[in-house]
Amino acid sequence: MAAFPLSGPVFAHSAHRQTVSVLPSLRCWAGTNLKPGEQAIGVSKLFAFEGAPVRVSSLQAVSEQTAQEPDIRTVLEQVRSSSTTDAENRYREGSEYLRSLGFNSSADILRILDVAMNPNSLYSPYADKRRSYNSSARPLSVERDMKPVVAFMEAYGMAKQGIKQVISEHPPVLCYSLEERLKPLFDYLKEIGIEQPGKTIQARPTLLGLEAGKNLRKIVDYLQHNEYTQEQIISFMETSL
């Protein structure tokens, strides 16, 4: 079950969809078997609460005939105080960090974090929709994963706005190891004659989807074998790949 913010405070989605009215201003979709005469309260796996995903871990069924509608503040306070998993804490921390980088859209933040942390994300991590799987996705730490990636890009002359653009267009970059993925890529771009790899990556974030020692080197070897000049190869990297 995954959640996506729509028009109400809570919106959940599952393979078995059943509309459940809880409060006039609190609605959710839930896949659950309710007994006749019952309604669900707070059915959701993840949803945005004040900019951070929260888990509602329990399903409360009450009789329509005997129960009074609870005050929405009470329901939301229960949500606020409910226990959360480590993954959800990381979503919350990641959301706060992305906002510090200039991301203001909750929808963009959810998309970026879901691609970066959820191996089964339904969002496409790449501009090329045929490449739809981020094999590096995992729960990320702001301190151990995200900040080092941002600092690495800053060291290559990328400004805050450029870094924001790269993350937005290629969210998996937040998952990449500096030593195993990013540094070899930037070093290889310099090796083939690109003097400012940071500028090139900012212009073509899709290059981050290539690994220097694997597919990128094969592409360059192919171009060299077919007698492309260094200038043509660089132009290809900066405009077409």
C-alpha cells in the first residue's frame, strides 16, 4: 500500500480499492473487509502529515449506529503520536533536507524520496521511461548519504540551483556511493577531455545513470573505434547521451 497526497488530509491506495468515508474532511481509500454497518478510521500506510510521511498502524472500526464522529483534531493527534518506522523517519528527515535545498513542492519531494528509497517505486527514476528501476534504492540517511552527495557536487563547482536540478531530474543520485560511482564517473569525464564535469552533469543529469567502468566506457570505446574525434565525443556527451 502506498500513499499519495490528493485533496484531503489522508489518501491511501491499495490493490483492493474501497471508498471509506470517515469524516467530512477526512477521506481515505482502503483495501479492507469491513463488517456491515462499520466504517474505517485512519486507514493508511503512508501519507503526508505536515510535510512528512506518517504511518497509521491500526484500523479502528466503529458502529455507525452507536459511535459519534470523533473530532478531527483528536484523530490527527493520534496520528502525530503514533509510532513510526525507521524508514518513515528517514522520509521525514529527507523531506526536511530537500526543503533546505530549495524544494518547495511536496509532490516533488515525495517523488524524489520514493525513487531514492523505495525499490518498488511506481515513479520512473529516469527521463527514459523504459529504464524504470533504481537498483540502488534503500532507506537513506541525510548525514551519511545525501549530504556527502551534495558536498561532492559542490566541490565540482555546482551551485545550489544546479544541484537541485540534478536531484530533481535524477533522484537516484542520492543513493550513489562517492567512491564507487560518482568519483569514477567524474574522473572518467575529465579523462576523455571534459574539463568541467560538474557543468556537463548539470546539463545532462542522465549521464549519472551510466557507470564509468561499464556502459559509459563501452560507449566511448565504440565512438573512438568508429573514428569520432574527441570534440565529437565530448559534444555527444554534452548534448545527446
